Amino acid sequence: MSKAFEELAKEATQLSRQQRVELASILLAMNEDPSDTEVSAAWEREILARIRAVDENQIEGVSFETIMREAEDRFTSSESSLSTRPVLNSSTASHITKAAVRTRSLIQS
């Protein structure tokens, strides 16, 4: 790693949690393909609709820990085969990461 990167990473550890979330959002947006704008807007609407539904008690939220445990179980199950596992490409992973960062930011505000 470059010295500049190391210094930046060190400075980032001094930021508040909210500032780190905002920085992560900025860095992710910098890597976004301009053609992904429509997809990002759709994810944003979906995230806000889901948060609203939880806030209005229309649906019950599921904890992050539960979701991760279920995902881990699904992907480590001896019954699962590679052919039945969903493919997670870098574009999808990027959108999921952005959605997670934005959701945490909205929840904290």
C-alpha cells in the first residue's frame, strides 16, 4: 500500500461512525458506472419503502444476525449443490453493499 493510502486509512479510523458511513457511500459512488444510476435509484426507492413498512408496522424486520445465519446455513448445507446457488456478480454485490450502507445511514439518522 502507498503511504498516502495508509495515512488516509489511519485518518478514517478517527472519524465517527456516521462519518465513516458517509465516506463509504462517497467511495462507492465514485466506482459506480453511470449506467447504474437508474438501478441505484430503484434500490433507493426499495430501501425507503422497506424502512417505511417496518416503521409503520406493516412488516416485521429480521435482524442482520438472523439473515447472516440463514445465508451461512444455506451456503454450507451439504444438500446444496453449486448449480443451485445464486450467482453474485460484482455489480449485484456493489448494489447490495450500497443498499446496506445507505440503510444503516438512514436507520442511524
